[in-house]
Amino acid sequence: MEKKTIWDLDRVSVEGFKRSAKMKLTVVLDNVRSLNNIGAIFRTCDAFAVERIMLCGISATPPSPEIHKTALGAEDSVDWEYFDTADECVARLKEEGVTLCALEQVKGSVGLHDFEPNPSCRYALVLGHEVNGVAQEIVDRCDVCLEIPQRGTKHSLNVSVSGGIAIWHFFSKLMA
């Protein structure tokens, strides 16, 4: 097997990406503090054609050299908005009729592998702070809480890793 070259990947321009069909998924960052994590999430959202990112609270926004370091320019291709609070963001999404899905460990959560998104619905995936997770008041307003089953001693994944797993799940069900 031969590795693909950059030309084999058939990459689209930023303008072409912005015009392309998107997955009916918004990613919400509820007080994500690490700029490296934010950049990695932008890059994942670009890879899987996420509709937009909503950055809330202490989550930093582009332009930022630290975000760019891991986003590699995806902060220019993926649409994003900033909200002072996740509560404001959730209120907007509720008005838009979006189904809110927190990625959080809660009693009664649905295993990500068991969640079957409806292709006719629009979704928002809420990702939380690296230590505290998704704020309880936001969890309370979500339609479903999704959890990634884990076997290890930590039961904890980096927010950009868990976000990538969940975004891939939505992509595999809605776009693949």
C-alpha cells in the first residue's frame, strides 16, 4: 500500500467547504478552557462537516495562535458564534427546534453506541469543561445525555477526544 499524497486527498478550498452540505449537527463548547482542545474540536468539526460551533463562557474564540496550532486553519472553515453563557446558547438552540444532546456521565444516560439520531432532526452536541463537565443547569435543559462506555480506571477522556468520538458517531449515522 502507498500512502496518499496531499493531492490524492481531493481537499476543497475554505470557500468550497463553506458552500458544501453539512451534517445537521452543532457543537456547543460549555466553558472549555484549553485553547488546544478548542482548536482540536474545530479541526474535527471541519473533518466531519459539522454545521457550526457555538463557543460559550470562558471558551476562547478565534483568532488565536493557540487555537490555530491545533485547528490548522479549521477555525476559518467552520462557522462559529460566541455566547456569554451556555444558557443563552441553549435558549437560542431551543428556539431553533434543535435536539440538545449533552455528552456527560449522568444517571440514566444513553450509551453513545445505542443512540440512533433521526436524519430529519437537527442536533446540538454539548461538550463541557475539562474538569467539571457540562454544567448541571445545561444538563437539565438537554433532551438526552449521551455517554461513551469506558472500561478503565479513570472513566475520563479528554474533551477533544470524547467530542471526536461522538461527532464521528453522528457522522457515521447521518452522513456516511
